Amino acid sequence: MPEFICEECGKREFHENNDTLKMMIKIHEKFCRKKVGEDYSFMHRDDEHDEPMDAERANDEKDIPILK
């Protein structure tokens, strides 16, 4: 079975379909955290930003806040 082991974080990706594995590798390269304990993505929210990004969607249809 084809596999890939990331040299930077050590994560092992494998799949029996080689095309699927190639897509998994591309996704992993974009979101690899490089070291244990770091964020998985460059697109993360700071802890200081508690306000929703989309104020219209901050509450559900019953006007209950979605974010806690």
C-alpha cells in the first residue's frame, strides 16, 4: 500500500488509491504543523477574538448564540 511519511512532523499518510494519497499529501503539506504542539493551520483565530466574524450568523434561527 502506498504511503508517505512527513519529514517535518513525522505523520504517516497512506491509502490504497495512489491518486487519493497524492491529494492527502497536498492537503497535509498545507496544514502540516511542523512540530508537535503548534497549530495545524496558518488560518487560526487568536484567543483574543471572541466576536463572531459574521454577525448575522452569530445566532441560530431561535436566536441562541452558536459560538460559546
